[in-house]
Amino acid sequence: MGLALGMNRSILLSLTTIGAVVGLFASAATFAAFTSSDTESGSVTAGSVTIDVFGSPGSALSFDPGATGCPTALAPGDTCTETVNVTNNGTLPVTISLAPGSPSISIVDSIAPAGCAAGDWSTLAGAFGDSTLAPGQTTTFTLDVTLLSAAVNGCQGETATVTATVDATS
């Protein structure tokens, strides 16, 4: 009887252990939850700021002799006026202004020491027609170049280069 009782205890203990393990798995399956996740992505593109500065009509600054506002040859005291166009070719609205020190002038053919100097000339930029440009919009300003009345004799036949730099900020 002792042996049968020991064996019954072992069987009972084994069945209890198996039942506990099966119960754990059954309870874990009972508490399972459904889940889901989703990810979306998109693109964003930065705008651009691009301006073009050109003379009239649609060319580089020329100050062509005989063109509107320009005498055929400058004498001391004469002024030549060029219309300058600024177009916003970017995708953002911009505010435009002349860069510090612009316009500037330099002498191409000066023969030192009696030659013509930048101080014998003056430049003056007129106000922009509109200083805020939407994409695709164009505005104009005038650029005057004067051979000063007090220009030295060495300015005869000299060529001056005028540079205008326009800044654009969005």
C-alpha cells in the first residue's frame, strides 16, 4: 500500500504540474491584444531666390552711345542714363536693394599718372520701381553715369566700366 500511495502522489504531483503549465499558457493566450502601427512620410521642397539684372532691352548694361539718355561721346559734365531691369526668377517673393558700395566704377584704359581715375566719374542709381518682387515679376531702376565737369584732360578717350550689384532677400 505504501508503494501505491507514493506512486499516486507522484502521478498527482505530475498532473498538478502539467495542469499549472497548461493553465499558464491558456491564461497568456486569453490576455493577448491586437496591435497595429502605420507610418506616413512626405516631402517638402525649399523655395529658391534667383534674380536677373539686365539693361534695356534685355541685354547687359551697355550705356550705348546714341541710346536713350546717352550722348554719342561723353564730354565733361555729360550724363548717360541706363534703364536697369531686375526680374525675380525664383519661387519665393524677394526684397531687392543695391549692395553696399554699388554702383561702382573703374577705368579700363587709364595711363598713370596723368590718366583718368574713378574720381573723375560719378554714378547714381535711381530708386527701384518696386523693391518687393513676387516670383516672375520685374521692376526697373535707372543708373546714371556722369563724367564730372572737373575731369582731368587724361579722361579723353578713356573707357569706364560701371558695375551694379543687386541683392535679393526672401
